[in-house]
Amino acid sequence: MGRFQSVLVAAAAAIGFSSVASAADIPVKAHPITPPIAYSWTGWYVGASAGYASGQVVNGVPSFPASANIKPSGFVGTVLGGYDYQFANNIVLGARLAVPILSISDSTPSGAVTFQGKVKSAVVVAGRLGYAMGNVLPYFVGGGVWGRGEGTVIGIGTANANHTGYLLGGGVEYMFLPHWSVDANYTYISLGNSTYNFTPFGGLAVQEGFRSNNFTVGVNYRF
């Protein structure tokens, strides 16, 4: 091999080595890492739910003894709104206003007459305490209830009365999207005794109350 050819071979080898070295120095572009979604329970929300309520009329003094057999049960829906605040330690405190949409009634015969009881409307103001585990929020709820009932003695007449009481319960809320969550809960409602005045229909005035167990599932939207 001539001297000139030797120089060409050496130059080509040097160029090739330099190209390999330069390629090795080019940084490899890393694949982007998608950060985990940061769920927050802080903020205002509105929602709606539907479920089933199983109730029981509770006698006061005086009362119609047979009315204790009245067990209003059926569909219960709710529209609600509220606000939650999530602390740094993941404790969540909140308050909500709920308006149940009720369709629960029952009747029972007693001798020649029939007694009927119905829960016509209610309003709930409650607070809740929960612990956020990412997009899952188990919680307790409790508050005040204001309701209106209707009592009927077939053949005598109908009377209405307002009740005050309380609500206790708990549930689990699951945030399946940053603004949307599904909420399943159980609540116990107790409405205290109130007077149903049948005075225009024979001078009757009785004391009745109401208790119910409620199971609902709903969807909330968070702003």
C-alpha cells in the first residue's frame, strides 16, 4: 500500500471514530412522565340522588294506637348543594343543604276506620366529616331535619303537622373525574312528635312522630 493510500485509510478511520463518538454524546430524549392527578375535595358542589326509604310512624300521647302499624316506605330522591374544605392532613369538613323529594305513605285498618300516614316534604341542613384517600372520601354526616306530615282518618278527615328532628349517617364518595363524583350513603332520620289536630272532624288531636332508614346513590358535580 502506497503512502498516499495509507494516509486516506487513516483519515477515514479518524472520521468514523469521531462520528461514533459524537453520536454517543447526543443525549437520548426521555419519555415524558405523566404526573398523577391531584384530587382535591375543596369547593362548592351540587348533586342529585335517588333511593329507598323505609319508615315507621311513632305514637305520642294521646295517639291512635293503630297508627303505630303505619310504615311509610318508597322512593326518595334528593337535590342538594354544599361546600367542602380539605385540610393538609386530608381531613375534610363540609356543610350541605338537601331537599328530599318524597313519595312515601302507608295505611292500616282499625275496626271501621282506616288510618293513613304520609311524609309530604322535608329539608335537611347537615355537616359532614370525612378523610380523603385520593379520589375516595368516606364520611360521617349529621344535622337537622324539618319535615311536614299528613295524617288521614278515613271518614273523619285529614290533618297536617310540621316536625323537627335530626339525621345521622355515613357514606362513601368516589371522584371518577376531576369534577364528577358518585356518592352512596345511608342515613337515619328521626322526626319528633307533633300534634295532628282533627278538631273540625270530631275534636281529635293526636301526637305522632316518624322514623326512617334511607339508602341513596347519587352523582355530584364540583365547581
